Amino acid sequence: MLNSYYTIKKTGSAEQTIQKSRFITHMKRVSTEDAAKEFIDTIKKDHWNAAHNCSAYVIGENDDIQKANDDGEPSGTAGVPMLNVLLKQNLKDTVVVVTRYFGGIKLGAGGLIRAYGSSVSLGTEEIGVVNRRLMQKYDVHCTYELLGKLENEIRQSSYLLTDIEYNEQVTFHIAVPFEERSTFESWMVEVSNDRVTFQAEGTSYLEEDR
């Protein structure tokens, strides 16, 4: 798993008009090529009467799957410019479809490239982009004697305190950037004078707006 990567914030759409043609951008986060194809098919069904439903997607930790489709526009004027925007913005696990309702004015190759590229840029701007950061979850156990000191230290640190449980001992639930695990463990021993016990409890991604 990647320690961090960018993707779109949510499924959404955006629209712009260029020379009387409507360009509607649809974007979704996906983790498989089948899911990307299903989304593209859904948009095509919803906009069956549009002139074009051009698409592109990037999937995989190393952008292993990259596809672009011009859907009837001149070769290289739609899908590839859309894909290039996804790659330039370092977006992963993202599919985009740009629906065009033709307005009667031809844009030419250069105009189409700019229109489809700018439509994807508009989509990412309006829908939003997040940084998904891999976090290691820890349970840290201590006596009530250390409660105040540890809580204060943790809240002033860069680590994320997600919950506190009060039982026979106090348990802090903390999320730590995956790459900072060793640093966190050493810091926890130091700040508590080695008077806590802790264990790793799985990982999850934390999303922050870019």
C-alpha cells in the first residue's frame, strides 16, 4: 500500500459551455477497471443522446492501468488530454467521463484538446481532491497517574488522538502516519519514561483536502 496518494474527494460532476457546446464532467473514485467501465457505461446510458461520452481512467498504485477513449471525437483530441490531466494532477484510482452536447460550432483539434482537458481540470476543482494518508492505529495503555501528562503531550504532538477509554487503565487510541511508526514508538517510551504499553491495531487511510 502507498503511504499517501491523491484521488478525488467524492463522486461528482461539473459543467461548462464552450462555443455553444455543453461539456459535462463526471468523476468517480474506483479501485478496479471493471468499476471504471461500469461507471462509463452508466454515464453513456444516462446521456445516450449526447454527441460524445469521452472517458479516461487511472488505476493502481503505480498507475498500472491507464485508458483513454475519444468516443467518436477525432483521434487524440479527447481521451488522451483527459488522461493527461489526471496524470499531471497525480490522481490515482479515478475515472472521468466528459459528456459533450454539440452546439453546432466545430472547435478544431486544438480547441477540442483544450475543451476536454479544461473540463477535467474544472471537475477536479469543483469536486475536490484529497490526500489519502496511510495511518497506523495504536492502542496505548497507561495508569491514571499518567493520564493528564500523556493526554497533553499527545494533543500537542502531530499524532491524531481519536479516542480515550477509561477502564482499569486508560487507553489512548492514536493514529500515526505509517512512515513515522518507529519515531512514534520511541517518543512514546521517552515521554512516559517507559511506563506505558502499546500495540499496533491495524491501518486505515486518513483523508485530508489538498
